[in-house]
Amino acid sequence: MNPDLWLPDGDLDPAHREFAQRIRAFAADKLAPHARACDEQRTFRRAMVADLAAAGILGGPLPQQYGGSGWTTLQTAIAHEELGAACGNARGFCAVQTGLVAQCLARFGTDAQRARWLGPLVRGEAIGCFALTEPEAGSDVANLRTQAERQSDGGYRVRGQKHWITNGGIADVMILFATIDPSQGRAGITAFLVDTARPGLQRETMPGVELGHRGSDHAVLTFDGFPVAADEMLGAAGKGFGVAMGGLAAGRISVAAGACGIHRAALAAAVQFTTSRQQFGQPLAQFQMVQERLADMLTSLHASRGLVHRCARRRGDGSETHADVAMAKLYSTEAAARATEEAVMLHGARGYSSAFPVERLWRDIQALRIYEGTSLIQKTILARMLTAE
Ligand SMILES: Cc1cc2nc3c(=O)[nH]c(=O)nc-3n(C[C@H](O)[C@H](O)[C@H](O)COP(=O)(O)OP(=O)(O)OC[C@H]3O[C@@H](n4cnc5c(N)ncnc54)[C@H](O)[C@@H]3O)c2cc1C
């Protein structure tokens, strides 16, 4: 076993290496020991939020003036790989709480909105959700139907439904996307920042048993006359589509980094298993067909991480394009899906049981191929950029 081959440390300068090792130690101590139980019991572990806050992870990428640590995008990617390797639920929680909610609020919010919510979000005292997807508007979010009807006092009443909303059942604060004028298409979409403790909101757990991320909270939110005050907009009226895309551009790098974490965990498990399991008188890892699979898993991991770190660095220096993000998310999630599939098969029947970690990794990675823009949507973005005049 040579973990140096799959850990990112050798590619990082000393400061980033020390940073990765710090997050890795935290994840090994506070997250990994609970990952299997959370999945099997299908429970959101509230204590995890306090641990992430105490370690400075919830506020990591936020500017110090808001109680954050001012991580660069590269540091955020490094952290999300470490979280993803230990526990997909924790990584997914951070992606929404910090990536989609707190960072959007820091970027688009007013001073009053930031003062009210950023501190509680960073300290884990408040939980946030990002309510964009609807039953009839998934990939095609510009076609959302939830409507905010203007009232005589200048405020709004919201009617409609969102689903698959991570943290939706437990959130104290929500970024809610609704149209203030359906005839305007995406120019009618407006973002609101609202606390959830008010009438007109029904929250239900998503129906069915989910494939992965079973320790996460995913909800159906039904709005029926949900009141929103005039000063609760996030950004300007009709500019909500830009808020959503701004949040997702940052979020996709974190998803891509999280996929590297899952990929790495699958590779580590496969190496460990195939070097100890003996069949036909020798360890599985001595068969060439097994070696070929291990070698491919390692090579594609480095290709994924290279794309993710390149994208993070370009975001840091302002040169990032939509193509950088799309390639990083597309390649890393698909490569990790292939790696987890190989890891399951290399474990034989043991890969089929939760007694070993690889079946959970295989289940968890599927969601990363879907949310924040499916793999096919990333391909449409790239193809459109390639063929545009
Ligand atoms: C675990 C989990 C957590 C989530 N958390 C959140 C959250 O916190 N907030 C939130 O708002 N949403 C969340 N989502 C929703 C997620 O963002 C959507 O599921 C995703 O955008 C896809 O939408 P859809 O499921 O409606 O699929 P659809 O858009 O119906 O797509 C179905 C299939 O058609 C393909 N397709 C669609 N359009 C095209 C096209 N133009 N060209 C080619 N293929 C196409 C897709 O790639 C996909 O394969 C979550 C989803 C999951 C699974």
C-alpha cells in the first residue's frame, strides 16, 4: 500500500499540504467513524454541524470580516476532497450550507442580511437551504413556476412547490427562487432570503428510500401564501437567475472535488482489499486484470484532480470559464462513478455489503452526477461553447 500515490499531498506546496492534512485528520476523527451508521440509520447527524463549525470548516471560504477563514478556491477544493473521502453527507451539507447559501449571501446580500445570517451560519447555529429545483423545473430551472405575487404593502405571497431540497426539512434560513412575472421568463426570476419560521410553508421528507446520501435531509417544500417582505430580496428583482448560476458555479467545483474524495476512497479500499484477499493461491492484486483496473483508477483520479485544481486556481485568478467548471464536474464525477463500480466488483460479494465501504461510495457518487447540473447538462454547456459563433 502506497497512499502517497493517491493522496494529493505530493502535488501541493507545503502550506496547502499542511492544510489538507489538517482537514484529513479532522475528517478521520469526527466524520469517518459515523459515516456508515448515518447511512444505515438514514439520519441527519446534528452533532456533525457543531463539529464542522468548531473546525472552522463552515466558514472556511467566507471572508474573515464575516467570521470566515478566507480560504482560496483551491483550499476549498482540497477541503471538499477530504470531506468527500470521509463522509458524503458531511461534504454535501457543507456544499449547501456554505457553498450555496452563505457564499451567495456574502456575494449578493445587503449589509443587514449578512449581519443577520452569516454569523449563525458560520457558527452552525442556523442551517441553510437553497430552494431552486421544482417538480417541473429540474435541468430547465429558467422555467420555474413558483410565483411570488406582489401585495399592496410592497411584499409578496409565494405559491408553488420545490423538491429535492437539501436541508429543506431542517433549515432555519432559505434562499428561495420564484418568479415575480412568469411572462418575463428568466428575467422574472427573483431570489429571496427568508427565515423558514413563518406560516404558509409545509415541509415533508422526500418520498421513497434514496440510493445514496442517506444521512442527509432532502425535502419537498410547499408554499401556500408564504409571506415575504419587500426587503427580503437577495439581489435585485428579476436577477435571481444570475444569483442561482453564481451559486452553482462555485458549488460545481466543490462537487467535483468531493467526487475526487469518493474516487480516492474507492481506490484505497480496492488496493487494501485486493492486496489482502487471496484466491488461486495469491493476492488478487497480483493478477494482471486486477492490476489494470487499479492502474486505471489511479490515473483517472489524478486526471480528475488536475482538472479540479486547475479550475480552482483559475477561479482564484479570475480567468475561470464555464468550460473549466463543466469539464471538472463532468470528468471527475463520471470517473469516480467508474472507480466505485470497479471497487465494488473487485470486492466480489463483500462489495455488495455495507460491512465494506465501497457499496456506499458507489451509491453516494450517483447524486454528484445529477445535482448542480447533470453530466449531460455539463456536456451541453461544453458543446454549446465549442460550436458557438
Ligand atoms: C441528493 C440530491 C440533492 C439535491 N439537492 C438540491 C438542493 O439542495 N437544491 C435544489 O434546488 N435542487 C437539489 N437537487 C435537485 C437537482 O439539482 C436536480 O435533480 C437536477 O438539477 C436534475 O433535475 P431533474 O432531477 O428534474 O432531472 P431532469 O431535468 O428531468 O433530467 C432528467 C434527465 O434528462 C437529461 N436532460 C435534461 N435536459 C436535457 C438536455 N437539454 N439535453 C440532454 N439531456 C437532458 C438529464 O441530464 C437527466 O439525465 C438535488 C438532487 C439530489 C439527487
